[in-house]
Amino acid sequence: MRQTLEEKVVWITGASSGIGRALAVEAARRGARLLLSGRNEAALRETAERCGAASAHETGSSKGGTVSAQRASRTKFEHASSHETGSARPECVILPFDLADLSACAAAARRAEAIFGRIDVLALNAGVSQRAKFAETAPEVFDAIVRTNFSASVALTRAILPGMRARDSGTIVAISSVAGLMGAPWRTAYSASKHALAGFFGSLRAELHGSGIQISMVYPGFVRTAISENAFAGDGSKHGELDPLQQAGQDPAETARLVWNSVGAGALEIKVAFDFKARLGVFLSRHVPGLFVRSISRHGGL
């Protein structure tokens, strides 16, 4: 049976831009109630406004059903710090925090569940990339990437999973990368963290087999976002350049539509924006590793 997002409480990390923002807007269009997290509060507010517009447009185009009427009567947007326990629940709440701070993850999870009473869908999208060789990456920069991309996802899952298990329902969507399926130069910390997501959630999925909890892994190929521009250089500064393959990549809105369609259909392993180069790279890395490493090294300018 296909699942919908109508009236589901969806918490999205990394919702300030890129795929995370697109996932939020598409979820709002499908009737979800949203928690949006990231570090940039101003950008989260912009995402919330776009979600409000998407939700209002969908409600306005409805035939006037009861659910749509209920949605139209709610507050569209709140900041988590202004929400009072027991007050009317809004359509969308922003909950800013730094995912690299693992204690902040636990506090945010407690706040998130208190606002809506539950989390139906946890979409772990937040991440930071890297554009530096391993030998030139400061240890604290390497560790920050792993904390943000992997450890924070584990911490949030640890906090939210008990509620899902008590209800015997819920969905966890972990956004990995094509770099989580194959190694690539200049991305040792990023690729390691994305591979780690697959290992962790694959194991957790097996432990939860037979429960009502779905874990879907998403592997985006080349999507038109600023992740390479915002990637860390070896000293932790911003890389500042957009990769050509991402510049020409898939529209994030299309990526989000495909992701939510696949999650709703129960898919556990989801590849999106996989062009020929992405498919070929993954194939070669698994079946012809010698050829792959020569090719990817040359492509990486080594």
C-alpha cells in the first residue's frame, strides 16, 4: 500500500538549501507538517515561507476536503523557541541547531517531539562535503565532516527511534551520495561518512525487520546544489567553487519529487539523478576496481 505524507510529521535536517529545501517544499505540497533544521536560521525561514506557499497553493486547489480545511486554519509557520506546549500546532516549525554538536542533536530531538507529539518521518539530509586531499585535511576538519554527516544522523536516530518503535510505525530517510557507493579523491572524509550511513542503516534495517518502521537510503548523483561550493577545504575554509557536473545536474525539485514517490512506494534503496557517468563509476568501482581508480584519479586531476 502506497504511503502518503498527508498529515504526517516530517522532520528534515539540512533544510536550508539544496535537496533538503526541495524535500521540504515537496512535502508541504503533499500535506505534511514540517520541522525544518539546519544552522542558517534566515535560510530556514525562507524555506518555511516557500513551504507555506506550496501548502497554501495545494489547499487552494483542493476540492474543499476536511483535511485541507483543517490545514488552512492552522498557523503556517513558527520558530521552535516561540512555540508553547499545548498551543495549536502549526504547519511548519523551524528548529535551528548545529548538527556537528552532538549534544545539540539530543536537545533538538526532545524539542521536536514535544512540539508535534511524534515524528512520523525523519529525513536525514544535512551534510557537508570536502575538496581536499586526506594528507592536507586537518584532523579537526575531517572529524567535523564525519560528525555532521554520520554521527549526527546516528544521534538523531537514537533519539527518535524509541517513539517510532512504541508506535510500531515510522520512516527514516537517509540521504547518502554517489560518493557513498564509490570512493573519490579529494573527498575522503565525505565519502567515508556516506559509506558509514549505508552500513549503519543497512544493519539497523535488518534489526527492525518485521516492525512497521521503514528505512530508505537515498543515493543522489549529480543534483544542482551548492554542496561543492560550500565544501570544506583542508583548513576548514569554504571551497568556493561549483563542480561542473553539479552545475549541470538535476533540478532539486525533481529530485525531491522522485525521492518522496519512491519512499511512498516502500523503496529501500533509491538512486536519483544518476546519469551515465554516475552509473559507470559505480559499476567500475565494484567490478573493475583497477580501471576505476585509474579513471577517477585522472578525472580528479591527480
